Amino acid sequence: MQRVEVRYEGRVQGVGFRMSVADIARSFEVSGTVCNRADGTVELIAEGLEDELARFHQAILQRMERYIVNFHESWSEVEQPSWAGFRIGPDKNG
């Protein structure tokens, strides 16, 4: 099982970005969270099989491309899922 952490930059807050990501997640076998950060970025943390996560991230990029200026992603392995399902998380201040 893999985890991908992505930080999206651009006009990604106040445009329904998190709701769209949560909607996209319903079409994939992934779990995780998406939240706004105080610096104006949106943070995605998702877990699942590597192929599924890659397709999920690609679907986000395709649907939200007009809002995303840049993104930074980091991949790692996880032994057990951290979440049951996918949700919009609380805003992060740090």
C-alpha cells in the first residue's frame, strides 16, 4: 500500500477544490483527506494501491487544471490504512 501527499498551489481555495477532490475520490479505491492550508495551498493525503493513486491524482489534475499552477508530491509506503474512506479535513494552520 502506498501513500501520496500532494500540495496544490494556485487558485485552489474558495473554488470548490476540496469538494471536487472528494467527489473524484468516490470513483477510486482510495482513502485519505484533503484540506486547506493557511498558506493558500490545498493538501491531499491519499492511500491505496499505487496504480489507483496515480489514476486518482491524474483525474484531479485533469478536472482541476484551470486552478492548479503547480503541485508537489511525495510518495511513501504504509503498512495499514490510516483512514476508512475519504473525507474533507479541517483547515490546517501550520
